[in-house]
Amino acid sequence: MVSCLTGSIGAINWLLSSIMQIGIHLSQVISSITSRTGFRSLSGQISNKRRPIYPTPRISRVSLRFLALSCLCLVQSVAVASIVGDSQSGRVPATTASPKTTASPSIMPSATSDNYVLGVGDLIRIQVYGEPDLTMRLRLETKGTISYPFLGEIPVVGKSVAYVRQEIMSGLANGYLKNPEVQVIVEEYRPFYVNGEVRKPGGYPYIPGLTVQQALALAGGITDRASTSKIYLIRENDPRSVSTHVTLNSKVGPGDTLIIKEGLF
């Protein structure tokens, strides 16, 4: 837009300069004409009867110059007003904008909450900055522990991400590394389960923030016999496995079991 405005002003300045040069030449010509006297008598060709001499009316040089300058000012004012109007109204040359790309959302989180409690089936990655030999990627098993270099067995199932990271950092700092930087990331969450009146019952990888409605969609939706008022959830960490009535907006956790019962017709 700035370049377009600059180019328009340059063209107008050139035009105004040309008009001014024409005006100056015109003023000089008119001035030379008006400096002469009126009609001279033609002696020898006119009878002795003198005719009155009618001098040509003179035009003031100041008036001519004032008129020329006024015209120039008028043209310049119109041109500037046109440019300002175009810039304010947004009439600028069309440019080809590069298409915007939208990144596809990923199921896998970029960062894991420190409060997330690890469980059987989680796929985790342990990284130590500057120590590729201490980087591990493994899926948690029912024994509930992992075997880590130099540190041996470390309990992980039922522990938070922050707890596991601190355990590894403390162990490596005790005679192995100086100020180790450790990351524990969940690459794939353990599944949740959907049973009952759904089209595709079974286990599905957990997604952070998952709701009952989203879980039913992943399971292919409910059947014609299902009742949306009879949806129950069994929490993974409930030792009694009690079925709790939930709504479509209720949260589903990793390892939870969702049950949709049949309605009465």
C-alpha cells in the first residue's frame, strides 16, 4: 500500500511539473503581447481623416500569474484528495496472499501434566538431556515397575508423572550425573472401554479431556435400542467397581469403563 501511494504521488508530481512549465511559457507569451501598444495608425494608406485608435486592452501580469497558480493549486488539491480517499477506502492493488495452512490437531499431547497418574498400558518416554543412552521408550506392564539403567527397578504404576521424574533425577544425581535434566512424557495413554448398546464396543486410546459424548462417537454411536438416560461409568481406581450414573458431558478417564444400557419401549 505504501509503495502504491508513493508511485501515485510521483506520477502526480511529474504531471504538476509539466503543467507548471506550460503555465510559465504561456505567461511569458501573454506578457510579451500585452507589453505592446494598441493598433498603430497606418499612415499613407488611410485618408487624412483620422480614425480613433483603439488600444488593445492589457491584461495584468499579476492577474495572469494568480490565475495560473490558482489552477495549479486546484489540480493538486483534487489529486491529493483522490489519493487520500483511495487509501482510506482500502482501494489498493490486489496482491496474491499466500494460503494459510492450518495444522491438523493431534491426539497425542505435546506435554504431559505432572499430576497425571500412570497406569498399565501407558506408553511413556523418559529423556535425559545430553544422555541418549538413558533415553527409554516403554509400555507399562502389570508388574508396575520399570528397569532403569544404574537405578534398577522404579515403581511407576499408580504414581504421578512428577513423582517418576523426581525419582529418576534424584537417583542420577546421586553419584552419576551432575544436575540431570529429566523429562517423562506419555506418548500414548492407556485405553478406556465402551460396552453395551454401541455399534463398536471395545477399548479405545484415551484422549485428554474426553467426555462421554466423545467416547460414544469413537465407538460408532449408540444403537437404536440404547437409552441416553441410562449411561453408567466404572472408574478405574474404584476398588469396588461401582457403576455411577453419568451424563453426556461427564468426563471419562483412562482405564474407565463406559456402559450404555438398553431402553424400554
